[in-house]
Amino acid sequence: MQIETEGLVIREGSVGESDRLVTLLTKDEGVLRAFARRAKTVRSAQNSGTQLLCYSEFSIFKGREKYSINEARPKEIFFGLREDIGRLALAQYFCELSGLLAPEGSPAGEYLRLVLNSLHFLSKNLRPEPLLKAVTEMRMLAFSGYMPDLVCCAECACYEADVMWFLPDDGILLCGDCYRPDGRRAIPLGRGVLTGLRHTIYAEFSKLFAFQLPPEALTQLAAASEAFLLSHIDRPLPTLSFYHTLLP
């Protein structure tokens, strides 16, 4: 069966001297692994379209046990990501995360749209890295069914206070009056950080990246989103660990 779809190369490996085995995040088939024969040769029409972080239109043959790429027509290569190792590392983390959370064998257009937008802003250096990291983590987790309840305090329904406590393992908020230290992890969030965290999961997609916070608040936002992510993903994330080694 022949498949025509758009996709992003989120992982790339070599098979022999000239072939590639790539993992794609596709609009119509979700995450899939496909062979690109002779893609590493200089004259191959598939060379650029099957490289890591390349967004392409793919013609893919779906066999009984494997996928084979017949054609890859690049649409966006995100050259700006390769100008800075920190941005490149964060982009690779987004790819690893999508490969882990996006479905296989079913449409994943919302995941692809999210990652492509994040890579665009990251490549052009149009948004701070902590903002992009938090938005991508929280929205992707929400797509995958890991939706925290950030509407109000889980006990008294208080919507907002000077400090609200976020419990990442439980995915809930507690206001200062209701919070009591009991051994569970709890992260204090000021008004601005809480508003930003709510925005990452509740905002319309067209407005998802359209908010600002001071640098210190963005750092707190990214820490809260990462804590929630790691509490719900029971496995190491090498690209995230590497990204942290690059931070000041």
C-alpha cells in the first residue's frame, strides 16, 4: 500500500554504508520507522529529505512488516537549529518526546503541528527556550491523556492566590490555606507562573505561544512542567539530560 503524508524526521540511523533507517512523526500514520535506500549517497533524491529534523512530504510503501520511503520532498530543514548547540539539543529533546508520546499507526497531526511550531520559533530564536520547552511538554502530555487539573485548588476551589502549590505527582493545585506539607512534592507558583502554566494546556492553539513572562518566572515555569513530565514518564530521557548539561 502506498502512503502519501507529511512528516518530520525525529530519529535517524545508518544501515550499511548508504541506507538510512529513520523514525518519522507523520500527520496520518503517527510515529513510524522506515527504510530510505541509498539515502546517504550524495546524488540521492532522498538525501536531504530524510535527515534529522527535516520536515518533508513522503511517499512511503507500507509492506506487511516494514515501511520503505520511495520519495522525500523537503518542505523545511530548520537551518537555524544548527547554529546553536543549545537550540539543537532542545529540538532533539522535542523529537524524543514526540517519539515516546505520539501514537503509532494512527493520525498524529496535533503532535506534528505542535512540534513544527516549536521548532520554527526555536530555529528563528523568536521565543525563549524555557517557554518553548514548557509549552511543548505540557501540551504534548495533554494530548497523550496526562492532563493536570489547574483550574482551581483541589480542596476549596480557590482560583488564585499570591502563591498556589502545584503537586506534579498528583497533577493538582492547592492554595496556601489548604496546603500542608505531607511528603508529597509541591512547587510554589506565583500568579504569573500559574497563569503561564494554565496557558500551556488550556489556550487555543493559535494563541499557545503568545505569552510572555520575566526570565526568572520562565525558569520556574519550565521547572514545573518538567517536574510534571518526569513524574508521568517512567524512563530516562537522554536528550533532556544532555540539554541540561548545556545550561548555565
